[in-house]
Amino acid sequence: MATIEVPSRAAAFVIGRRILDTYLPVAPVALHRDLLPHGGTTECWSRNAGYPDLAEVAAH
């Protein structure tokens, strides 16, 4: 998994939303937010869903 720097927290949330909108529909399992310590689906990411290219997502 890659890491990128973004100019603001707002930009990070936009990138996160884009990634979830793209990859969440193909994720093999759906868990309720309350079951995850940090409340996010990315905590149990699956290799089967693929890996986002963060730099590409941030560029758009």
C-alpha cells in the first residue's frame, strides 16, 4: 500500500471517498462500521478488491 501527501485534511477525505466509491462495490464482504475499531471499511481491505493508485486518484 502506498502513501501520499495531500495539502489538507479535506483533500484526504475526498480521495478516501473516491477510493471507497470505486472499490467498495467489489469488496468481498460488507461489515457494519460499528464492528471496526476506526469505523472504516479500509481496515479489512481485501487483495481481491485490488489496490488503488493513490497518486492517480489524487491527480484527478
